Amino acid sequence: MADYFNAFEMSPVPDGPDAVAPDPFLGIYAMPMFVKIPTRDLRASTDFWVRGLGFVDLFSIPGQIVHLRRWAFQDVLLVASDGDATPSGASLVQVFVSCVLGQVESVAEACRQLSPDSVTGPYDTAWRTRDIAVVTPEGAHVTFTAATPFAPDSEVARDFAAVGIFAPGDSGGGA
């Protein structure tokens, strides 16, 4: 059995049903992970990611690359591409972005204003999140996902405990 431990303190994702989203993180750091997405229309893609999905243009090299960011460790690089953004046989780009419950509807509405058919949801998942699925102008599939309130006596909590994932402070060993 793995020795899991509670490490929520290192996450930039705020917790709780009334959590407030942090401002975009503008610091420069060595990115532990990022997504690189090719696009034929750098300007249109940047506009959608900024006005629809709430990212900021951290920096750009005109006509080549745009470094987008929301919270710490939510980095996306849009890169100019002359060819097909998804070469034959390649899989679609699929990105999952954490947000807070209060942002789900506003992000969905902002994206619908830019592209009416770009959003599916919101919908709730079995692992206690409320999500929206968005298809961006360059064809990336972006899911915004927010935790819903955790009920320690719920079926979800029992399902998590059955696979060794316990709520913080639970006597089962999760804290």
C-alpha cells in the first residue's frame, strides 16, 4: 500500500463551497507542467482563452507564441502553426483546469458569448465536481472543474475510502 498524505497546503486551488478564486499568478517560475497547443489563428485563440476562459497573456512573441496563465501552475502555450493543429492519427488536446464553484457559470457564459456552441454543461460528476466542457477555436477540449462540497457520510466518501483515499482529519489515515 502506498503512503499517501494530505498535501492540500501546496495546492493553489482554494477549498470549500464559498471559496474565492485567486487572482491570476503573474510570477515567473520554472513550470512543473504546461500544455502546448498549436493554432492557425493565434489572435483568435488568445482572445478566446483570455476573454472566455479567464487566462491572462503573461507574455507573447508576436506571430510565434503566447504564454497564457490563470493560477499558479495553470500554464498554456499557444504556438503558431501553419498546418493542421491535429495531424492525422494524433489525439485531441484535452486539458483540465481547476476553478471554484462560483466561476463555473461565468466561464460558461463568457465562452457562449464568444462561441455559442462551444460549451457543454455545467454537469456534476461522480467524484464530486461540477464541470463544463469547452471546445476552443483551435479545437482543444478544455474542462473547467470545481469541487462540490464534501459530505463525510456520503456515498462518494465511502467510495473514496474503499480505495484508500480519506478525508483530511479522517481516522482512516488520510490526514
